[in-house]
Amino acid sequence: QVQLLESGGGSVQVGGSLRLSCAVSADSACRYSMAWYRQAPGKERALVASIAYGSTKYADPVKDLATISTENTKSTLYLQMNRLKFEDTARYYCKSNCGGVAHWGNGTTVVTSS
């Protein structure tokens, strides 16, 4: 069973930084392919960044502004976001790909303001 619990969201000023965390409860085999997604108000959920077997990928809007990482045991997934913009306001979700099945957390909300 995979359980994902996001935290770290909140209200941040434009230009600020934030680090989101996702506590991962899963077999080790389910921790090697993970991602952050976000869903802005009125929009579809979209990929922010992914990490699989140590290789990372980023969506164009966050390239050079965000960093996805895990610690050694892969029990926590992080998303460091810098120079936040208004358009970064969204609910952020952690995703694990395990055995061909996608597992999602409930998300954490980030609101950027002036």
C-alpha cells in the first residue's frame, strides 16, 4: 500500500521560496519513480517535476526555478521552489508510480501574493 502525505504549502510572497515535502509510505520498489504535479484554479493537473532512478525532469514553467529531490531512503520527496510567481499558485500533489499504478497524495496548497 502506498501512502503519500504532502506538506509545506502556504502563503508566500512573489519572489519568495518554498520547500514542499511528501512523506512516502511504500515499499522501496515504489519510491524510484515519483513526481510533483500541480493544479491551478480552473486548470487541469499538470506535471511540475519528476524523478526516476536519479534522473530528473522539469516542466518548462519551472525549469531553473525548482528542484526535485529525495533523501537517501527515499522516504521523503521534496520540491524546492524559488522566485515564486503568481502563476505558481496551485494545489501541489505528490505522485508515486508503482507497478503501473499511479498513487496520489491529497495535496498541499501554495498561494503566492504580492
